[in-house]
Amino acid sequence: MFFPEGQIRVQVYGRPVDLRNSFDGLYALTRQALAQDPLSGQLFVFFNRRANQVKVLYWDRTGFCLWAKRLEAGLFVSDWSKASTRETDWTGLKLLLEGIEPGLVRKRYRLPEIPELTHKPACKQWLETSSRGIIVT
């Protein structure tokens, strides 16, 4: 799917959602909680309570589309008390899905220590540089 990056508006819902909901449940949540029109072409982003899953709902002129992503390690939202419903753009959504929040950089997870490899400098450096992952807080 191709989106002209400057023209896409993204609504991020700042409260946890039961992601067992699919098209109809997220459609209703968009209408009621966000007070937005789901047919507007905007993207609507929802996170589960554990903040390790996200669903994105949008209308593409022929029907609703739903994207889903589940993290194997780390969280999209580290503290729900600081989360808020907000509007962002396509670039902000891409950063969010990659686990990056501008102005805050923290690793999403760390590789477990492997004693037989960490004593070798080349292996230790490879382990440190290969564990790329950023968390959104």
C-alpha cells in the first residue's frame, strides 16, 4: 500500500483496547471514543493492555484494512499514565512501529549474557552491536 507521507493523518488512541476486536469493534471505538469518522481515510492506532500488540484500522476506498503487529520483546507503551490520545503523521507512525520515540532512546531488550562468548572482545562487540531495538516510553 502506498501512502503519500505528508498527507496521511494518524490518530493514536491513548488507552488500552481489547484487541480481540476486529473491524467492527475498532470501527465502533473510532466513532465513539475518538469521535472520528472511520471512512475519512485516516489511520487509527490501538494498543492492547500489555502494550506488546498494535492494530491499525483504515479505510482504503474499497473496504476496511487492519494491520497488526506483535512484539516478541519490549513494549510500545511503557507507562499508560503518560499515554494520551493524539494525532501524528505517517512518519510518526513508522517510528512508533519501529519502537522509536523522538527525543527518547532506550533499548527495547538486551540479549542474554553468554559467558563463553563475552570473554572474547570480538564476540562481545558483535553481541552489543547486534542487539538493536528501541522502546517507546
